[in-house]
Amino acid sequence: MQLRRDLARRLRRDQTDAEQELWRWIRGRQLGAKFRRQYSIGPYITDFCCLEQLLILELDGGQHAEQIARDERRSAYLAELGFRVLRFWNDQVLTDIEVVLEEIFTNLKVPHPRPLPS
């Protein structure tokens, strides 16, 4: 547990350029929902997580093209817990942030298919 917490802290401190750019736009409820950076869920640390909407944002660099099966298992695990996972390429965040933000905003407006009990 402590190792994962330390890893999450290190990942927050050593964010990629794409993570920094996206965080600049989603922090502080700018899209109407609170996101957390490098949030631990089960055995995984997500890039960004909105607990109130059960929405996870994952940013993928070039290395993810080689670990598609691993990413699919991760997304399936998170989906089993009720999370929706949106994946974006780092390059897309850096070159077309408006499209990325629109997709996130659209998904925040859509009711979750399995909402939490009241």
C-alpha cells in the first residue's frame, strides 16, 4: 500500500507534458467535475479519475502500442468496478486539446449506465 502511494506521488511529481497539459484544463472542476491525478484503484494507478462520475482518463504514449493486451485487461478490470475509461494518445492531447476536452465533457454529461446508489 505504501509503495503504491509513493509511486503515485512520484508519478504526480514527474508528469508527462501531455498529463500536465490535460491537468491544466481539468483541475479545479473546470469541466464541472472533480478529477484526481494518479489515483489508485485496486492494483492500478489511473492517470486521472473522477469518482463522482466514475470516469477515468488514461493518456497513452508510444509504449502503449506494444502493451495493448495489458491495457485491455486494465480497462476491463476498471469497467467491472463500474468505471468508464477514456483513452487518449499523448500526441492528441498536445496537438488537439479542444477535441479531447469535448469528448471528456460529453462523457461527463451522459448519465452513467450503472449509477451509484443514492
